[in-house]
Amino acid sequence: MPRLMPETGPQRVLAASNFVYTVGSGLYLTAGVLYFTEAVHLPADQVGLGLGIAGLVALALGVAVGHLADRYGARGVYAATLVVQALATAGFVLVDSFWPFVLAVGAAAGAKAAGTAARSPLIRHYGGDRPQEFRAYLRAVTNVGISLGALGAGWVVQVGTLTAYQLMAVGNAIAFVVSATLLVLLPPVTPVPAAGGPRWIALRDRPYLLLTVLDGIMAIQFKVLTVAIPLWLVGATSAPHWLISGTMLTGTVIVVAFQVRAGRSVDSPAAGGLAYRRAGVAFLVSCSMISLSAGVSAWVAATVLITAVVIHTVGELWHSAAGFEVSFALAPRHATGQYLGVFGLGAGLAEAFGPGLLIALCITWGRPGWFVVGALFALTGLTAPLAVRWAEHHQHGQRTQLEPTEKASVA
């Protein structure tokens, strides 16, 4: 289990803000897709398309806002993104057709991506000698919050009324406002002066961009638990609907217990590459098992789904630990927000294309689609160690080029 409280005051503030944020997020992650399909009555393919458009909006904002956080101060920029996300989420209650849905989820997804990039300099500044480990701790806290939100979402799904779903959206928005308010207690981080050279250096780092793409493909796995499994469980299996919350809680408990421990063993970019490979194999096994839950009795379907979620979450531990390590270790300190904003493009790709891809393959096509998705994850994991080695070689070359310039400036 991770330690209950971080070591320093700023870390505790970040953890508290993160906890409140993720209680609200747990409501939406567990039942958000069902809100739009079951309560608003949008077709599943329209929901997938709308989430894809929202993901493209997120792609456009992450790098720019990360750069703003580097140059003008991460705390204020991060708090602003949380306020925007609160307003967008509250707007879910007004959604009654496709285009209002796109507007609301686009604003929410854009603010979420921007916030992830803006928070990165805060994690690096206050995270101690290994911000990767503090990031793993925050992910454990995240899953505690998500598990609590999932309990509330379970009630929402069981009641199934429009009012219950709207209360879920309002509760999510309130959590974002409280999360932003807590940041007032966090000491501001002095912006890091820009280094010489091109302004958008992260976009010129081709090995880092390749890792971003690979991590983005792997990040579609997060949508397996929040999009594909709920729709599959309701539409293709005889498992009880409350098991949607059960699958979410199973995954979050495992992450809370083991994410920090998994991160400790992934202590170098090379170890991160190997963790990506292990994650890909785990996702292949879990997706194959999920496909077997259709056409069987309720208790067999439930057993298969829970077992698949356990295996999937083990892969998620390795994937997250790998992402934390390579994204921080291969990013220069003076451009942390920009680089982590670029790395967030991978999550943006998953937001943009993951829901539609999973719905098309796993829900519309059915059982064969699960095997295709699992194979995609496995191939991505096999490619990652090669990409990591290229990125390390590139980083070493950059440092070698900078050393004569730095020595000359000192002289």
C-alpha cells in the first residue's frame, strides 16, 4: 500500500486537490457514457464520434497550455483549467442533442488535457528527487477518489433516471471547483527561464514524439474499462448491470494498492520500455477473456469479466509506470510543461479515437474485435523498448552538443 500522507505540505495540497477532483471524475468515468446513451438517448455511434471530436480539441490545447505553465506559472494556469472543466461539466445537464453534446464534452476534454499539462511542472517541482514516484502516489490517490465516485455512479446507473444522471454531472462540476479552490494553499512555482534554441523544442524531438504515439495507442486501454466494458456488459452479456461499478472498483483497488510499488521497479527509461512490453501482453490476455463473457450465464459472465479486469489492471500498472518514467526522465527540466503537454497528446489520441475505435470493433463487430484490440496493444508494447533506446540515444546526443556551449557561457 502507498503511504497515507505525502512528506511535504505542497505535496499534501496537490494530493488533496487531486483526491477531490477524482471523486468527481469517478462519477463520470463510470457512468458518463451511459448518461448520454441511456438518459439523453444519443446513439452509441454518435457518442463515439462526439468523444472523438472532443479528443481532437484536447490535442490542440495540451502543448500550448503546458508551455504557458512553464513560462507564466503552473499553479494559476492549472487552477484556470479546473474552473473551465467545472463549467463544461455542469453544461452536460443542458445536452439534448448531438451538437450541444459535442460542445460540452469538447470543452471538458480540452480543459482536462490542458490541466494535465499545466500540473506537470508542479509535480516535478514538488515531487522531490523522483517526481515519477510522487506521480505514482497521485495515481493511487486518484483511484481512491475514482472508487468513491464509482459507488455514487452505481446508484445512478441503478436508478437510471435523467434526474439521477444530471445530479451526477452537477456533483462532478462541484468537485472540480473545490479542487481548484484548494490550490490557493499551494505555494506558487517560479516560472523557469526559457533556454536558447527553438521555442517548441518538444515538437522537434522525434524519438519523444514516437513514444508519445505509442503511449497514445496503449492509452486506449483506459477506455476499455470506461467505455467498452459498460456497453459490452449491458448489450452483450447477461451479467448484472451493477457489475459496471464492480469492475471499476476492482481496478481502482488494485491500482491503489500496487501503483507505487510497480513504479519503484520502473526506475529507468529502459525499464519503462520493458514495462510497456509486459503491459501489452496483459492487455492481449484481458481483451481475449472479455470476448468470452458473451453467451454464457450471468455468474460465469461476471466471473470472466472480473478476472479479465484484474489482468487488465495489472497491465495498467505497468503501462502507467512506464509512462511516468519515460515522460519525465526524457524531458528537460526547463520545458517540463511543454514536453509533458506533448506526451499528453498520446492520451489525447486515445480520447479522440479510442471510444469510436472500441465501439466499432468491440461493440458493433463484437467478439472478433476484442482479439484485434488485444493484438494492437501487444504489438505496441513490443515496439516500445526500441523507441525508448532511440530516445535515450537522442537525449545523450543533445546533452553532448550542449556541454561545450554551457562551458563557454560559464567561462
